Amino acid sequence: MDWSKAKTILILALLVTNIFLVATYGTMGVKDDPVTLDQGTLIELLAARGVYLETQIPKHPKSMEVIAVEVVRSVDEEVSALLSSQGAPELFNVGDKFPPEELLNIEEPDLASAYVSASINFITALGFMDETVKFSDLYLGQGDQILVEFQNIYGGVNLQESSIVCSFSQGSLVDMDALWLKPIATNRKKVALMEPAVALLALVGEKEAEEKLRVKSIELAYWLNIEDSNLEDTVTDTVFPAWCITYNEGEKIYFTAAQI
């Protein structure tokens, strides 16, 4: 997303919010008792512009941390070397523990647990495992592939665009792909957050005039704009809070939530 455009959209959204507050309440409120946009009014305003809410508008903290992260990628040579190391089959494969015809039955709890445990063994051996690594999903890939995905959670909030995926074939772990944002400092620096209403109003500015958007969820996340960051050459970066809006068939869009 173009940041100059995003900044303009957010400013316009704030202006729209303020105008609506004046029209609705006749006042902007005072510092000690601020007035917020009534949810019913907001829902009507969005629907009139083709954005339909199918979720609750969340409450949010007044501030969140800004996180310094190390950008870590999996290295193919290291993955291959570990997979071929002595003892690898016992630690990273599940094929010798279950009949071949059952290896795709990931609904079976013991098999699912075995895939996840083998994946944890592998990412631990590669040095990726820490308190921010959380199991996210186990699902079927192409052909006979089984994929185990881990997400990155910091302070109970998801670090978007950061994940580890382990791939299995016929019960054997065959690959791992990771783009991981590893928190490296906790300076406790916090920034004030914009209301979720601002992100929803900004969403109106991103859609085509006749386009209809059905918002499935809106939640806080930590987000690094991958498109604007040259991660090939980046060792460290800074991650800011953002509103993550999921709409229609699972499409996602992010709006910075930090008031900087």
C-alpha cells in the first residue's frame, strides 16, 4: 500500500469522523471526556458507502508497544543439512509411527500431534523456537503434502507476515520455509492508537465506487509492510501496531493504528 496515499486517507477519515461528531452531537467533547462516534451511526455510514460489518467493532487499548525486530529467513543449506543429519528420521519424521495409508488423516488427534511435535523439534534444532512461536494450523497441501504452520505472537498480538511452515511428504519432513520477525528489544516505548472506526472509514477510501465489501473481522496486529521494506537487505526493522481488516473471502488489508 502506498504510504503517502494511506496517510491522506487516514487524515480524510479523521476529518469525516470529526464532521460526523459535530453533526451528531454538536460538540467535539472535551479532553477529559472525549466523545466517540456512535456504532449505529458508523454502521449506517459505512453501509451507505458499500462497506457492511459482519463483526463487532472491537475495543482497543489506548497504547501499544513499538517493537524492534530481527528479520530472520530460513536458509536452504541449513535446512537440508539438518534433514540429512544423524538421528533426523527419529526426531523429524512420523512415517515409522503410523501406517502409510493413515498419514493424510490429519483429523486423527495422535497423528496431528505427531506432525506438530516433529515440526517443533525441527524449528527448535534450527534455533527458531522461543516464547513468540505458537502453533497456528495443520492442513493438506498439494499432492501428499502435509503443512504445519506456526505464527508469531508478541504480548498476545499477532505479528502479521511472520510465519514458519514445515512441509511433510509421506510422513517425512522435507522442507521448512520461514520469514520470521524476531523481537530483539523491549524498550517499552508505546504509541497512542487510533480508533478502529478510523480504519473502517479508511477502508471506504480504498474500495472501488461500486464495490461491496463485507467485513468479517477487525483486530489489532503488529505489522511490517513487506511491500515497502527491502527485506532481502534488511537485518533489523521496526514493527508498529495496525488494524487488520479481513473482508469478503478472506482478503486482508492493514491500516496503521499508531498515532505518530
